[in-house]
Amino acid sequence: MPGPPDPAEIPAAIPAATVILIRDTPGEVAPDLLLTERARRMAFAAGAIVFPGGRVDPADHRAAANYRDREDAAARIAAIRETIEEVGIAIGLTPTPDAATVAVLRTALATGQDFATLLADAGLRLDLDQLVPFARWCPHGHETRIFDTRFYLARAPADATPIPDGTETAAAYWAPTASILADADAGRRHIIFPTRRNLERLALFADFDAAAAHARGIAPERIVPWIEARDDGDWICIPTNRGYPVTAERVATARRG
């Protein structure tokens, strides 16, 4: 493919959402990010290091019925729900729930109970403004499944300790971007193309406020990578105007699933 794909040629994708939780570390060069390791039995990105998140469910759309931008609201709700399910951390809720309440929500969600009903029963409300739109990716090509994923930034709650669910999420940990990228370069971790590009972009910022200010200045239009044949081989590319310091990588080295 010589350039960005025609939108009409993009296959149907599964709506998804993910949260980049940022924990400021005073006195350090960069904040910590919350990363999870996907279980190795997963069909997509098995064993990869990713941010918490998952599919947008029909119930998320129902809960977003009264919002002006229902698609965006549903994605934010999904991101909040998935973060509770995968790592036991609650963001985007008011008042801020205590650990015992989060544990009850997580257990109930694991049994398939309705998120909106659980929140109402616990006296909690959604505060979707706590999530800042950062990016939107829809890779397609060799991926096992095609996801249209909205990425959001969120400030980590104080003393937030991730507890992986042991099913979709095998591990969860805090680390600065430089450490995560160094582990990937050394072969100790597996990160896919969109995650690497987002980590490189996040590495530009010293704290949550700087990252959020940057994100608010760039519309999170959908990014659909494409393959470009160059004199020195094939490269996978993204647009150059979306805030990413690296916008191309050799196909031979890029991990895409």
C-alpha cells in the first residue's frame, strides 16, 4: 500500500477502549505508567505488554445513551469498567470508591452483572471528564483481530496497587517509559506496534499534566497504519501530524500481534 488507506477499504473493526494510567513521581525524570501483560492463551497479542482495556460492550452503549457523543462516552465507560476488571483500580468515578467497594464491583463484574446498576447500588456516578482522549488506533493487516481502540489518559488514584485478574491479565506493574522500551529492545518484553508508538510519545512528558495538555491540543483522529515500499525495504507508517516522534518502522522488526 503506497500511502494512507482509503477509509472505504478499512475492514469493519471491533470497538475497544484502553486507559493509560499515569502516576507522577516527584523528583524523577518521568512518571510511571501502568502496564499489563496479556495472558499467553489470548487470541490477540498473547503475552504482549499493553495498557488495561478491552471491548466496548452493548451495556456500555446503553449506559452512554444520555451523552452527546455516545460512541466516545461508551468507550470511556468501557475503559473504566475494564480497568476495574483487569487490575482492580477504579478511575472515572465519583465519589472515589474505597478498596472494599472496588473489590465488590470487581467480583460482581466477573459474574456478568450490569456495571451501571452496580454503580447506582454503590452510590457512585460516572465522571467521564477524568479521562482525557489521547489517541485512536485501528491497525489492520496481519492482526488476528481488528480493533478500533480509543486511548485515554487518566491520573492514577493515590496508592493505586494493580492486582491482575489472572485470566486475561497475567501480570500488572508500574514502570517509566524508558524502562519499558529498554525491556522490549532487550527482548525481555513483547510490545506491539501501537503500544511502542504510544510509549515513545508518552516519553516526551514529565508528568500527567504535561501529557494531558499535549493530548488536548491534538484531535484523536483514527490512525490506520499502512505499508510503504521504500528503496531500503518495506516500512509500516502512521501520519506525521498526530504527535508521535517516530512515525515509521521496518516491517521486519515491527510486532503487530
